[in-house]
Amino acid sequence: MPIYYQQNINDFTQMAVWLIEEPERFFTQKVSVQQAVSHPHKRLQHLAGRYLLPYLVPEFPTDLIQIADTRKPYLPNEAYHFSISHCGNYAAAIVSQSERVGIDVELVTHRVDKIRHKFLHPHELIEWKIETLNDLEKYKTLTLLWSAKEAMFKWWGRGDVDFSDCMRIDATAIQNTGELMATFQKGLFATRLILQYQLTDSLSLVWVNSQ
Ligand SMILES: CC(C)(COP(=O)(O)OP(=O)(O)OC[C@H]1O[C@@H](n2cnc3c(N)ncnc32)[C@H](O)[C@@H]1OP(=O)(O)O)[C@@H](O)C(=O)NCCC(=O)NCCS
């Protein structure tokens, strides 16, 4: 049972990360591939994400999951809010009976450096002092910020979000685990969000749960 990390966030919200070590048939005993996924490892990631839902909430009805036009998976009656992410050999899921949720897991990579202007506002690049960081700290910080915005994007769930304009993350000192404060703004809607994170030299995990 290779649970990499698990947390009961509150009485109604649980999350977990699975380290994938099993063959496909382990997951297909419980869940099936919802849409055609031809790449074997991507199919394994997809299955592991789905597998976590009834792992976290045994009565979770995975067979009722629908896919919105935005590609967001959801339950028609919204009995549970949920979010899924996967990268490398990790799959993560968060499930809540009461709050909208978003989760993202990312391998720390130098590749985020090339696209930082796409997802960070110029003010964020200055406030986070990205240029003053050594390479590892820079890649960890950028991956964490990317991951945080992906989690917020999934929490929002309606697509059509400019990562640089609609989401701003307050600069803070980064630890191995902690909270990020962020603002999400889209049209007339604006809210503050608290994001939780875990960060190692190789993996970033961020989740958000909020009404
Ligand atoms: C959809 C998106 C968030 C997926 O993130 P990713 O890092 O590529 O992949 P992840 O493994 O973390 O997440 C994939 C899961 O997200 C979920 N998902 C897909 N689209 C979603 C959406 N619109 N809303 C919420 N969740 C979504 C699915 O559960 C999917 O897994 P599954 O197909 O196996 O069920 C991302 O591809 C995306 O479109 N981001 C927005 C793009 C954008 O506007 N970027 C601008 C900044 S450069």
C-alpha cells in the first residue's frame, strides 16, 4: 500500500498521494480508464488518480464521474468535490463533502524557468526575488508557484484563467511544508485563498480547499 503522504484536512476533506509501484491490473480491479489514454504510463497515472478516490472515501461513486468541456472531472450531483493530479510515479487526490478543492503535484524541474513569465505577474517575479536565488532554490520556488496556480486553476474549475493576471501569490519564505496566501480574481469575483504545500528538492505538492 504505497501511500506516499496522507492527511485528513478536516472532518469533510481528505487528501493522499500514491507512489505508483503497481502494474495496471492492480488499479483496474477497482477503477477503469474513463477516456481513451493510449500512453501506458499516462494510463497508469490516470488509473492511480481514480483509485485514490474510493481509497479516501470508500463510498465514492467513481463510475458516476463525468468530464466537463473544460476537462474537469466532476460528479453530476456534486455529492463530493474532488481533484486529481499526477506526475512521474506519483498520483494525488483530494476529496471533500463540503468544499471546492484543487490539488497539484509536480516534479521540480528547470523547465518552469523558461515559462515563468507566462504564469507569474511581473510584480510576483520581483516580490519573490527569483533572480537572487541559487539554481536549486529558484527551480523549487518556481515549481511550487506553478503548482500552486495549477491547484487554484483546478479549484476554480471553470477554465479560462490567465495565470499571471487572475492569480497572485504573496511572497513568503519557503519551507519544506507550509502555507501560501493567494488572491484569485476573475471578472467581478475575487477571493483570498490559503494553499497548503509540501516541498522537497524533487517534488512539489500543493492543495487548496475553500468554499
Ligand atoms: C488541466 C491542467 C490543470 C492539468 O494539469 P497538469 O499539470 O497538466 O496535469 P495534472 O496531472 O496535474 O492534472 C491532470 C488532472 O487534472 C484534472 N483536470 C483536467 N482538467 C481540469 C480542469 N479544467 N479543472 C480541474 N481539473 C482538471 C483531471 O482529473 C486530470 O487527470 P485525469 O484526466 O487523469 O482525471 C493543465 O493542463 C491546464 O490546462 N492548465 C491551465 C493551462 C493554462 O491556462 N496555462 C496558462 C499558464 S502558462
